[in-house]
Amino acid sequence: MRFVLIDRIIELKSGHSLVAVKNVSLAEEYLADHFPGFPVLPGVLMLEALTQAGAWLVREMEDFGHSIVLLKQAKTIKYGSFVEPGRQLTIRVELVSHDDKETTLKGVGSIDGQEKVKGRISLTRFNLRDKDPALHTTDALIVAGLREQFITLQKGSGGAKAMVRFHEESKQIPSLASQSPTERIK
């Protein structure tokens, strides 16, 4: 089973930081076992969400130069209170250092300003073709899939964009409730 723990990238400052969200749904199978009768997002998956957010920042910074970005080290990871279904975890990662093989980031996952997970993570990256040149095509396929997923995470659906536009436009149009009966007839 593969877990995609980033539902949307909501802010990206290339080479600096990324903000994403993870919506916790009762439909996620692992919640039935963690814990029966008291479902909460496992701490290791909160750490994985930080890792995935950091990986998207690295990929974007390097124009998807590596097919594989993995967690190398997690330091000073601290957890706050539980994250229940129906909540949205906001994940922020900020670049600390970046060299040709490793990236270090500070990360925090929070809900309504309350920290649920935070710490430092180090990511390593490579291409499969580095070990076996015959895997060049596999690298290209992986990167193509990641680029497509990245676009999806950033753009959102057409329906969501329409709702945002509608909401913004409705702020500019006076509501009927605030108008007198004479103004409503005009």
C-alpha cells in the first residue's frame, strides 16, 4: 500500500519553503486499527507527511532532477496532541541546508495553530540510473508521474477554483438581506 499524505500544496516559495495540507478522513483504512474505538493519525504518518512535503520542495527546487527522494534522518521529532478524523493538518517545511546529495529541513504540522508534530528532517536523493544505467527509462517514467502529481497538488480542481471565484465575487455584491425591499425590486 502506498500512502500519499499531501492533499494540496497551498504555498510554495521556491528554494525556501512549502505549505501543504493533509485532510484526515475516517475512510483511511489504517484508522480502524489505530486505535479501535479511538481513531487518530499515527505519528509515523505525520512524520511521513513532513517528509513528503519536503520532497516536493526539493523536487521543485531541482526541476525534478532526481527520481527518488527519501528520508535519511529525523531529529528532535516531537508530537503534540492527537489528530482525529475530520481535521486538516497544515504542514510547513522550511529549507535549512541543501547540497548535491542531502537536504535538511525544519518542519511543523499544526491544526488551528496548535503544533501536532515538529522537528528536523534530512532527505537524500538519487536516480536509479546512478546504480544501473539501464534504469534510465524507469527514472524518466517516475519523474513524469511525479510532475503530473505535483501539478494536481498545486492546481486543485476546476470546481474548487470556481467556488473560490464565486466566494470572492459574492464579497463584492451586496447581499439581498442588507437591501431594503425597494432596492431588491430594482
